[in-house]
Amino acid sequence: MRRLKALASREGRQEQASLLLEGTHLLQEVLRTPHRPKEIVATSIWLERHAYLLQALPAQTFIHQVTPSVLEASLTTVNPDGVASLLPLDALPKTVDQAKFVLALDRLQDPGNLGTLLRTALAAEVEVVWLAGGADPLSPKVLRASAGAILHLPHQRFGSSEQTAVEQMAEQLECAADRGLQVVAAVVPGSSAANAALPYWELDWREPTVLVLGNEGSGLHPCLQACCTHYVTLPHSAAVESLNVAAAASPLLLERRRATMSSSMQ
């Protein structure tokens, strides 16, 4: 119980070099990758009902059988479905050096927003996600919200402090621009930066691109905004001041997929 509870924190994950996956769905997601969990913690009922999943595990996988009450006390899920898995951290996808489609997130705080964004990024075929601090992409809440997308999507999280994270992200954006990628900031209609912005559908998304999204409350850090080479807006009714970052990201990310698919068909 102590080991599992410790894995809910970033420090615990680093100390044990393991990632905690709560629930059957996340175990199924791991089994879709080349890697396998090193340990399974499950109730007897779950083990009886999921023999087909156990057959996909290596013989050396250590299985802990526990009571439902022990599992519930050990996990962050309110009503666990009977299983948790421990995956080595080094099994996560490695970052891509010459990626042509990158999602850069500036200090996103809400685990639900981050998880939704990661799942949308995977659907849009983003090659790597850069994070300037903010919510931990390996936390149980983000893993659940992303439905395990981080198990398939390389990511890099910068900085031990907010200032360092922003500085390191700025360096990455400048390097990307030097490599010829268009570094695209999504800005709020009506803001000062929006004067130089295009409606998102007018951008040539077929070009190698870094899409940069800002913090839920304060928006994009000025230091990062200054690194961007292009600006786009998502026009919407004036009845709302701005859109939720995860909601706004969906049409932007999927527009690139639409543009590249249309180009390929032509």
C-alpha cells in the first residue's frame, strides 16, 4: 500500500523508477505497446475475469493478489475496477529529435485539460509534446483523462521551476524556428497579438509546425510568444471571452491532419 500510494507523486515515481497505471483500460493500453508491466496488483475476482490479459504478460511478471479494500486504499481512483499495473519509466516513448509536428504547452495547470490535450494530440499524429512545467503528465489524474495517450506519445517536460521551464521552452522554440519549423501561437481574438494573426484555417498546416498553447488563466508567456513566427486565432462569438484550452486545441490540431490528408489525396 505504501509503494502504490507513493507512486501517486512525481518524487515517488522517480524513486521507484515506475509508473502507476490504475484500471483495466490502462493495462490494455500498455499491452498495445512493445512493453509490458513488471508487476500487477489485482483482486481475485479481476484475475478470474481477465485471464486473457494475463496470458499476454511475460511469465516473470509479478502478480500481487489483494482484497478490494486494500486496492481501494492504495489508489487514487474512487472506485477501482480491480487492477493496477507498474510500468518501468524507461518503457515510455523516447522523444523525437527531428519532429515535424510538435505540441508545446505553457504551464497548463489542470490535469483534465492536459489529459484531454494529450489524447487529441495522439489522434492528430503529433510526434512529440513539450511541456513548460504545469501539471505532471504522468500523474494518475492525467493518465486517466488522457486514456493512456502518454503511453504512445513522446513528451519532454522542462524546468524544475516555472522560470526555468519557460526559459528552456523558449530555447526549444528558437531552435525549432532555426530548423525551419513554423512556430505557431494560438491567441485570443481581440488581443493585441491577434492583430497579426490569421484565422487558423488560413495557415499552411502542411509545413513542419510547432503549435504553442498558453496557460489557462494567464495565457501564453510573453517570452514564449516572442519566439513564435506565426499567430492564429479561432474566431468565436463575443458572448464568451475565451475558449477552454483543450476545446480550442482540437480544431487546431486536427486541421493539420485534414490539410495533410487533403494534400495526400490530391
